[in-house]
Amino acid sequence: MIKEEKLNLIILLVLFVIPFLAYLFNEPYLTTLTTKIVILSIAGIGLNFILGYGGLVSFGHAAFFGIGGYVTGILASHAQNSEQMFFFLQFDGSNQILFIWLISIIICSFIALLIGYFSLRTSGVYFIMITLAFAQMLYYFSISWPAYGGEDGLSIYVRNVFPFFNTMNPINFYFICFTWLLIFLTILKIILNSSFGLVLKACKENEERVKSIGINPFNIKLISFVFSGAITGLAGSLYTDLNRFVSPSVLSWQMSGEIMVLVILGGVARLYGPILGAVFYIILEQTLGGVSENWQFWLGLIIILEVLYARAGIMSLFLKDSKS
Amino acid sequence: MTNSILKIDNLSKGFHAVRACENISLEINKNEVHALIGPNGAGKSTLIKLITGFLEQEYGKIFLDNQEISFLTPEERAQKGIARSFQVSSIINNFSVVQNIKLALIGKNKNYLDFLTNINLNKKLLKEAFYYLEEVGLNKKANELASSLSHGEKRKLEICIAISMAPKIFLFDEPMAGLDGESSELILQLFKKIKKRAPILLIEHDMDTVFSLADRVSVLDYGKVIVTGTVSEIKKNKTVKKVYLGTEH
């Protein structure tokens, strides 16, 4: 049993070391796999921000993951094919990853603002359903959009360009993703310790109290929802670059469920919980996936056991001050 | 210029066939404790909800410091200077005692959009929170989880939250409910102290408390104010004796 700060440090150290070990033992696939863990962790901490700390169970976060992914795919494919994006605009897309991230974050924030504005007027099961409905609308829109591959998805031939780094090198790309994870962990830690963070946590427990001290909970939740959407959107952008491919599956409800499972597995309202959740999820996928196509059966069993005996997630099993 | 801080003018609210509040008019003046008494279901808590904006009136107007607030949201009314306690303690149970006060101070100072300052390291905020906690005697429990407090301490914390907002008026909904004699006495003394800062509209069933604290009393029955007067006037009023007090007072 250890303290949370120590466990967090160990998690980061392990993630930092793995690509070097993979390089040493000539296992580049392991680097790719760890990159996937890091990207899913980013998506998870994005969701955890509103789910764990704000009590908002969004079952539509695939919307942001997918939009971030499609923004990246669309901009890159136009740049690679030298095709104009809009007939009225002389713009051929872009393969500059910094620019693509910026656009992904802006668009995902805007979509999160729209979805949040309508969804946050509801609560509980209605909030779950409305966020799911928005994501499903986008999923079916992506399927019916032949210009960008429709059901077959959209391929980009090479990863987008980062100044002075060859992103096609798995280790380089890994550390780009890892840096983003560190950035978001730092930002969220600062926010959660701020006045805004305290009010967000209060909204989760008692909105009536928040109103009675002169704060509108809707505004707090909407801002948080936009933050969360932007973080998850950036994860989607990185995911497209990792796979050099984006398809409607990243917008599907299964993707929303996957992100939520990471959060629940690792530990809701633990900043590093989704990282541990993603590690565990990918290990299960890789080990049990080789044994059976229906490996999710075992995942389901684990979630049942967790909900019954370790509600605070895998992290709580290691921690001294467990909330479970 | 009137002396009143809160003015309620013909306020009405019904739930289906039941008239919870019917043409209620009241004025709460500076430095006074105005008690609201009446049998259960008389409309006292509904009136508090109407004043604080948690319920919408059908008609009638509410003025705070001569400014109409009838159509403002609860959070806007709180910002204008209405602080309340709830009938059932409404604190953030997962927060420590001092965090509950810090939250109220964040609301009062309107700095809830501060994303950067670490509130755990903000000494000014901590000092201010402790100032109010000392006032209600909860400073020694500052770092305890609010859920671990006794019923009386939770009541004190809720009152402390209201005090820390430095409002123009306090609305307390049965703050003594379920308290032992000692705790009630402590809160009584506290109210006597804070009424100098802002008037108090108090709903209370304990008549000894009401009569020792209130400057004026309004009696509600079936959603209507049947009489408003000083304590001695209320004690002598025959209608009040009949509908609420009985004969012992």
C-alpha cells in the first residue's frame, strides 16, 4: 500500500521507460501499444474530469474523440492529395501537426459547447441518453459522407509533420503523445486545486448549495464539458496520426463505452485512474484477445467484480487512503 | 427611502388546488429579527423558496434594498445579498468544514472562474474562512469531513456559510430543529450577534426561541399572513392563540 502521489509517479515512470525497453529488445510493436495506452489515457482523463469530478456521466465522448480524429484525417488527406477543401476557399488542408491540433481543439471545443449547452439542461439518465444521441448522430453522419470514405474510413499515408521530429519514428511519436499526457495532467491538477475545481466538485454533490452561494452550476458544468471535449478531441487527433487512419468506429457508442470503461476500471475521480485503466484494458485486450475473440466477456466479469468489491477502481487496490 | 431591506408585495404561489402562499406582504427592516411562525403546511418554507428564487411566484413582487428581484435566479439573488439555510442541512458532505466555507467565500468574491490559484495555498482565503469558523466555534473541526459532524455542528456550519457571505439579509429555515438545549442557546446568542450585520427572517417552531429573539413576528396560516406584530402583540392575539399557540403562552 502506497500514497497516491507515489503511485502516480510510478505509473509515469513505467510509461516513460517502456519505449526504451521496447527499443532495447527490438519490439517496436510494444511502443505502438504504449502509445495507444497514452492516447486512450488522455481521452479517459478528459472524460474523468466531468464524470469523476463533476458527476456528469457522458455516454457520448466518442463524438469528440471522433471529431478530433476526422479533423486530423480530413486536413491531412487534403494536404497529401493537394486537393482544395472548399470550392470557395483556397485551402489545401495541412500536414502540420501543430496547426492540426489547434484546429482539432477549436472545433471540438465548439462542438462540446453546442452539445453541452443542450445536454446540460438535463441530468441523470436523460443526460446519458442525450449525449449518446448526439454522438450517434455524428456517427451516422460520418458513415453517410462518401467524400471522406464513408463506412470504409479515411487513410492518411504518413503521419503529420512536427517541427524537427520525425513522427514516423515510433519513439518520437510516443514522446509527443506522452508530453501531451503530462501537459493535460498538469493542467487538470492545477484546475482541480483552484476555485473553479472546488466549485465543480461541489456541483457534483449539491447544486442547490452552489446556487445558494451565488454561483450558476450550469456555467461551471458547461465550461468543464468544453474542457473535457477539447482534451478528448486532441486524443482523437493523436489516435488518427497513430493509426494513419480514421473510420466511423471512433464515433460509435462502443468507443464512448470504451473510454468510460477506462475511467471506471482505473478509478473515477482519480486523476491518474484512467491511465491505469487504459494499461489494464490494453493488457486484457492483448492477452485475452489472443485466446478468444469474445475477450470482452472477461472484461465484463472484471467490471462486475470491481463494482462489487473495489468501487474506487484499480488504483484503490494500491492506495493507503482508498476511497472504496 | 424606507427602512426595509426586504419587501414582499402580494406574493402568491399555489400547487394545483392548494394555495401555499396567498397575497403575502411583508417588510423586514434593518437590524431586526422577523420570525415567521405557523402550523405545518402554512406556507413558511414555500415563502423562503419564493424569496430565494428556488420557486417561481405566480404573482407578486419581491424587493431587496429597494431593487426588484422577483425574476432573478437563485444565484443572482444570492449575489445581490440573500443568504439562506435550508430546512434539511444542505452542506457539501464530501468537503471538509473549511472547504465548505471557502466555497461560500468563492461565491461571495465571485472568483469561481479562477483556474490557477491553488486554494489550498491561498492564505488569505484560509484566514477569512477561519475568521468565520471561529465565530461559530467550528475552528477546531476545520479539517474534519463535513459528513462526520454532529447534527448540531452541521447546523452551525450552515449558519456559518450564510454568515461568511456577508449578505444583506439572512433567511433561516428552522435552524434549531433537532438541536439540544445547549446548541440552541449557542445559536441563539449567535443570531443576537449577527442581526446587527443584517436582518434575519427566521422560521422557527420553538416559541421560546422566537419570543426571546424576534423583534417582530408574522403568523402564517393556510398560506396567508393572519397577523404581524411585536412579540407581546402576538402573544395577546386571540386568533394566533386559536390557530397556533394554544393557551400556554
